[in-house]
Amino acid sequence: MTQAKITCTAADHGVTLYTLRNVNDMRVTISDRGATLISWWAPDRYGKVADILLGYPDCEAYQSNPPYFGGLIGRWGNRIADGRFTLDGADYLVDRNDGTNHLHGGDAGFHLALWQASIELEGLRLTLESAEGDAGYPGNVHVSVLYNLDDEGRLSIDYRATSDAPTPLNLTSHGYFNLNGGAADICDHILAIDADQYLQVDARLIPVDVATVAGSAFDFRQPAPIGPRLAWPDPQLKVAGGFDHCYCLRPQHSSPYEPGQSRNVQPLREVATVYDPGSGRQLSVSTTEHGLQFYSGNFLAGVQGRAAAAYAKHDGFCLEAQAYPNQVNGPDAEAVILRPGQEYHQITTYQLTVS
């Protein structure tokens, strides 16, 4: 595996852009604002190069970034019900920025922070110091994220963190993908997810039950196009406006998920693939995490991106490897608490190939 070449370019608003380029001239651009995935340029089966990530046309819009385009999410990816949790007998209230819920780290989450970047032999490292009280969370947290692009088209994201006090931590990457490069929506993309169960949600998109995927629109154990599944008369799709649900990834050596069971760290294993028949591009996702949030871009309508026309609903998808939404308030809460002397560590990779 050959290390990608990394170059940096100063941009507007005090931001620096770093481009990872492999031997096949695949290019991934990352901003130190939010450790954000900005662009991923790659050829299709005909050699035509396109950007498979959604995003803004300039750096200014990333200062607010309501859709979280490409952002590194923390301290908590996804939702915490009512912005509340109890830790070691103490009650905490964190930012409520999604109705009554906490979402993606709050009003000033990691995706908006200016990270410190360094180019290393292993790749591009970005670090962040999150002070006690940020968004209402306890503990001073040190976060390090290493991005690496190899010659096989695999973008690796290696997350590590430590804290000087107990705190919930759930990091993820919020890249929006469209494998046809924006030529159409994602409805003809063919998705597979290695999961027998998913988390059903209420009207606030907070998990309320564990359900089997069998016989439902959520069954992607065999590859299926996304568009026809969006048209199924499933109450859960109506609640969320499409897919915005966490899948309980099939563990390598365990039984199906039940609340309260041990949450041992899993090995890095492939958990999902997405194939675009028009371009021949395929995205394969591997992770050490237990959950994978599949989001079908339900709230993209009217968001002005890089193209002349604004984005429309279902113009992109996200596959966010993470802990379970609101897990900090469930029977598995201890598994998402980072304590002094421990190290948070997860690895997720996105590999792009063409056939």
C-alpha cells in the first residue's frame, strides 16, 4: 500500500485545504474547518472524472453548514433525546439544536471547529481540543483523526480520543455521496447493508424499538435499488421522510443485538456496499462500529451546493458508522462513556472501485 501524496492550499476565511492524491490520480480534499471531506474526484468506467461528494462551492458556507456536509461529527453523532443524560449520578443538559433534541454535537460541534493539521507518513492528521463545558459536555477531550488514501481507492478514517473526566463520545463522518457525480439522484443506486435489525424511531427520530429488517423496506441484506424502497408504504419511511435510521450491524462473533448486552469492540469488517450502475462506481464501507446510519438525503431540497441548480431530495446519501442514537440514555450507556485512562478508537473506511 503506497501513501498518497498530500498537498495543502490556503483558502478563504483562514481555512487550509489538504488534497490526498493516489497513484491513479484519485483526489480527496479535506478542510481543517471541521476536518471536513470537501471533494472526492474519481473516474467512472469510461474514465470520466467527477466529484462523488456533495458540498458547497466555497469555504464560507462551511462556517455554518446546516446539512453537515462532509463534517467530522462530535462529541455526539446523531441524536440525544431532550438533550439530557445522566452520568455517574449527575444530570447533564447539552445543546438542543434539533427541536428538543441534541444533534451532531450541538450548535458549535466538531464539524465547525478549526482543527490543527499535520502531514505525516501515515497520512493527514487533524487534532482538536474540546474544553469541558463545550455544548454542555463534561471533561476536556483530545481528539485525533487520521485520514489516509491508498492506491486501491480506500479512504481510511482512524479516530482516537482521550478525556480527563467521564464523558459520552460518539464520533462519525457525515459525507454525502452521489456515485453518479450529481448527474441524477441516488434512486438507482444499489445498496447492501449487512444487518438483520434496525432501530425504529418516533416522530422526533429517537429510537423506540429494535426491529427485524425481514419483509420490510429496510431489508438490504441482498443488494436492492434505493428508489423503489423509498416508495414502499412503510410507516417508518413516512415518519422520517425516507431512510434516516440506524442499522444494528451484524457482529462478527455474537448473537443479534438486544438492549443491555455487552458491546465489545468489533474487528474492521465490510458492512455495506453501494453500486451505481450508470457510472460503474462502487463504494464499500468497513468499520469497527456497531451502528450504521443510512440517511437518504431527505432534507436536501433547496440547499445550494456546487452546481447551478440547488440540491433536491435524495440527491445524496450518507452511511455514518457510529454508536446507536441516544445510546447514552439506554441500557448500553456505559459502552459510550469515555473515562480517564481509556482511549476511544474506531476505524471506518470508504473504498471506491469501478467496474
